[in-house]
Amino acid sequence: MPRILDPQLKRALAERIRYYNELGIYDFYRREPIAGEQFVQSEEREEMPRVRATAVVDEEVFPKPTVKPESGVSDPVAALKIIREDLGDCTRCVLHKQGRKQIVFGVGNPNADLMFIGEAPGADEDLQGEPFVGRAGQLLTNMIRAMGLTREQVYIANIIKCRPPGNRTPERDECATCSPFLMRQIEVIKPKVIVALGAVAARTLLAINAPMSEFRGRFYDFRGTKLAVTYHPAFLLRDPRQKKETWKDLQMVMKELDIPVPQKSTE
């Protein structure tokens, strides 16, 4: 028997999907229903019909998802350019009104095996339009060099692409609004390993609220690749004692990528 959904609710759902598509969000996930589960009517929405959870994901309810603009583009350089154009002069969250000078999209090899993801651009990054170019960026460059690689061989990006005022920690809604574009970058680049730099990047990517001590020392399965977590270079500038622990994390990544591990790191 076909499911019947209130036309007004159906229109609202379709409009919501169009809204997310305009934000650059194209992926939606089905939650497996619990037997006998129904939506509970609240006092504020007594006029809404009682609908089984499976009804809202019925193909007759949702319009066919919009295809991502970069879908079908085999050249990662061209695909990343399409994503950047789709991002535009982004005004999707409040950061565009809070002093950011430009969007910091990402930089590096679009075919990279290794991708580093930080938290957010800082003042230097906001000025130059490139991630990790300040003091923390110089340390990251040294970390990459210690692995036997160059910045040009990896890809570097951030969870959000605009500098928060005063370099504050990004808000949850800012991360949620901006990270879909990062996910699209990851899908294009297809790195073998992602390194999340710092707790904010780790928590956003993995949706796990945990301290760094619990994040480190293992790989996580993430969107068809492996993800490791280590300290953010800015934190290492404040606490150089943790450089030794960070080098352990990078050695773990090197072994996964079959990169020879030198006896000593260069700082």
C-alpha cells in the first residue's frame, strides 16, 4: 500500500532539500527505522499527521537529489575549481560579516595521498588566501619536510574557510555550514590518509567529543580513507614538549603510506 503524506509537509521537505542544495550540501543519509516507530505529535504541531519514520525518506516524498556540480568531472583540478566557484564569495554563515577578508579554500596537490585539515584560517591566512602560512604554517611545513615530503605533494585545508574574529574557536553552526564543501574536496582528492590537526578538526570530522589523548594513536575509517589525529601546530608553538608525541603520530602515518621513517625528525 503506498504511503500517503500530507501535501503541505511534502512541499516543506522538498523546499528544505533545495535549501541544503543551495548551501552546497547534497548528501542525505537514511536512518534505519525502529519497528513500530512513529513521529510524535507535539502540542505545537497537532495538525501534522502521524507519519512513520520511513515515510520521510520515501522516493515519492523527496525530490531526486541534485547532482553535485563536480560529479562526472575526472580531472581533480577542474573539479576543485568547480567547488570553489560553487562556494563563491560565501555569505552562508555570519563570518562574512565579522571581518574576514577572503575565503581560504585550500592548497596543494589535487592528487595527494596525504591531506592535512586544520581548524580555521588565522590572520596571515586571511591576508594571503592560503592555509597555514603564518608561524603555525611554517611549523607544519617543517613537519611535512620531516616526513620526507613537501607542501606541494600534500593538500592542506581547514574545517572552515573564513577567519573567525580574534581567531576564536569556530562555532558548531559555522562548522556545519562550511564543512560540506570540505567533504566535497575530500571526495575529489581521494587521499589515502587524512591528518586532522587539533581537537576541533578531529571532533568535527569524526563527530566524537573526546580529548586529544583519546583521539591520538590510531586510525579511523573516514569516507573511504584513513584518518589520524595529531596536535595542531599552533598548540605545538605554545607547548613544544608535545612535538615528540606529534612525531610519533606522523611516523604512524608514514608507515601507512610506505614512506621510510628516518631515525630522527628535523624541526
